[in-house]
Amino acid sequence: MKPVQPDEALSKVVGSAPLPRTELTKKLWVYIKKNGLQDAKKRTQINADDNLKAVFDGKKSVSMFEMTKLVSGHLKK
């Protein structure tokens, strides 16, 4: 996998170093689990803290599938 470069907002969650998309996804999930951001009742929803809200375009909660799309918008090619 070719490394991708997170932008400033995403760097606060996964770090600023270029990394393959697979590693980026792993780091994102580590952050979500460490901070208890997966919704307890609806497990497919991710509740944003301040750092993730910047990545999620200001949304308080997004689905796992929407999260993937929003994260892609924060990668520098």
C-alpha cells in the first residue's frame, strides 16, 4: 500500500507521519476505542470528540461507513 499523508485535523488523531491506509484505519480504531467513542447502543455509530469533530466536518456522530468517506477527504495525495 502506498503511504498517504494525513492533513492537520487528522494528524491530531493518527499522527502526522505518512502511513498506509490500512495502518491509518488501525490507528483510527485504536483512538476510537481508547476514548470510548463507539456508541454503546448503536455500535455502527462513532461519537466524535473535539479532534474527530474536525475530521467529521463538525458532525457529532457518524456511521462507520460515513467515517471512511470523511477520513478520505483529510488525506493529502
